[in-house]
Amino acid sequence: MKLSHFDFDLPSELLAEYPSENRDEARLMVVNRKEGTIEHKLFKDLIEYFDEGDVMVLNNTKVFPARLFGNKEKTGARIEVFLLRELNSETRLWDVLVDPARKIRIGNKLYFGDDDSLVAEVIDNTTSRGRTLRFLYDGSYEEFRQKLKDLGETPLPKYIKREVEPEDHERYQTIYAKNEGAVAAPTAGLHFSKHLLKRLEIKGVDFAEVTLHVGLGTFNPVEVEDLSKHKMDSEQAEIETRATEVVNNALVKKKRVCAVGTTVMRSLESAVSSSHTLNEFNGWTNKFIFPPYEFSIADCMITNFHTPKSTLLMMVSAFMGHDLMKEAYAEAVKEKYKFYSYGDAMLII
């Protein structure tokens, strides 16, 4: 498969600027791979497709307020800093993206907060991910992290042009988010409400949780026509014993295992045993799933609608079949489904 196989016309008005009014009332396209059928539902209707003993695997990562705005020393130029990854907690060293990047040099100092109470110095200008900053802060590590939280902003994706609003703080986070570390939300999970989770639980659906801290690499464009030459950014993932027990038990009983989101699917496929069961996992994964690909764990997937040429679209194509994916996406555009992070959802069975 080549990059050009994943291109399609996406009208800009279909990019969702806001989430649906209620989490579980986003639209849901249900695609049946075996039958080749497409149905139009609401997200809360997905309960109709699951039975007692089926398993949903959720990504419990929590988004932290990774976007900071500071001012450069001397010139006072406004600089946006996006926290990507903590490199060293003792020395307060972070990998970041800066915008505008051309204005930043090694040794420059940046000041954050109305009282300039947080200062950072540019240590390295040459990393593949952008810049390395050392934050200069005298308080304890806990106080420093709290300071980042106080000054940080919810990191909505760049395609959303509006200002961050108070409701984004809650809505750009799943209701089951626990382990902080993501700089982007696992968006398929945004559609679950407490009420829907309770209804699924009452019906006898089991839940397993994994953690994959979504990085900005998830949005990185693919720039090579030959997909085998694309390198994914590594993301940190953890699958604990309980999750493996729940999933493997469902596999033995031939129950449905549903990956809630591409991040869950990537986590599961990074931890497959030689006998096609789920192993524990704690480390980094740069797994890139594109057609053709043989999936080992999940036989069902919930995901949002993805943008042209994205790695996420390639995974969906691998899971549902390329021709059916193209048909479903043409239908989504025709029926004006909302795309991307705050967009509508698809259930692939």
C-alpha cells in the first residue's frame, strides 16, 4: 500500500471544532466487516452490539495541560511551548516544541506566568522533536509540577482554531482518565458517559484498562510514499496483569474483544504472545499498523473519523479492509459526519 491510497477530499467544515453536546450522543457509524453493511446510529446505541462476557479495552491515560505561553528575555516575544516529554525530573529537563521555532537559540531564557515565576533555559536546539528546556525552579518537584499545571492550557489539536474554553478542560479528557502523561486525548474514549458505562456493566460487559500516553507523533504526517519506510514516534505503554487476564479469558471463551481507539489497538498488538494471547507490557512502542496486517487480539474496534493520509486511517484500513474503509469514509463525508478529535465515532465489528 502506498501513501496516495489513503488520500480523499475532506471538506474543512467537517472538522469538529466542538464536541457533541452530550458525550454519548455523538453520531456512530456501525460497519460490519463480514456483511459489508453500514448503519447510522448514536454512540449510546453501541450497547446493542455487545453481550455478557464481551470485553472493552480502554486507554486510561490522562491528558496534562501541555501548552504554555511564555515571553523571551530582552525582546519579550510571545513564545508557545508544548511540553512533549519529561527527560529528567531532578534537573527539570523537558523535550518541547516551540513556536515560532526560528526565534529560539541555545542559552535563551523564557519567562512564564504574569509574575515570571517560572523560567526556562534552552539547552539543546537540535533534537528531532524540537528543543530541550531546563526549567529553573527552586521549589520541590511536586510544587514544580503544580506550577506547570497552573500555567498550562488544555492542548487542543492545532486544527481547532478557536481559543480554549473552560469546558475543554473536562471534555478533552475521558471520564475514566487516571494516569497522567498524554499530550493528546485518546479520542474514541471521549464518547463514553458514566451512564453508558453503567449500562454496559449491567449488561455484563467486562472492562480492561491499558495505558498508552499519546504523543504528538500520532498527528505526524506521513511523508514517504512507501509506507514501510515511515517511522512512528515511540509512545510509553503499560498493560498490567489484570488486563491480560480479562482479555485472555474472553479470547478463550470466544467473546468479543473491542479496542476502544487506535491507541488501545496499538498497545494490544505490541504485547502479543507467540500463542496469540495478550502479554503484560511496560515500555515504549513505535508499532506502525498498515495493510496488510494480521490482528491477534481485538476483533472489534471503536474509533473516530481520521484525516487523509494519517497513520490512524491506515490502521483502520488494515482492520476493516481497504475497499470497505473507502466506502465507509465516502459515506461519512456524504452524511456529514464530524471528523477528528472532537468528531463522531465508528464501530467496526
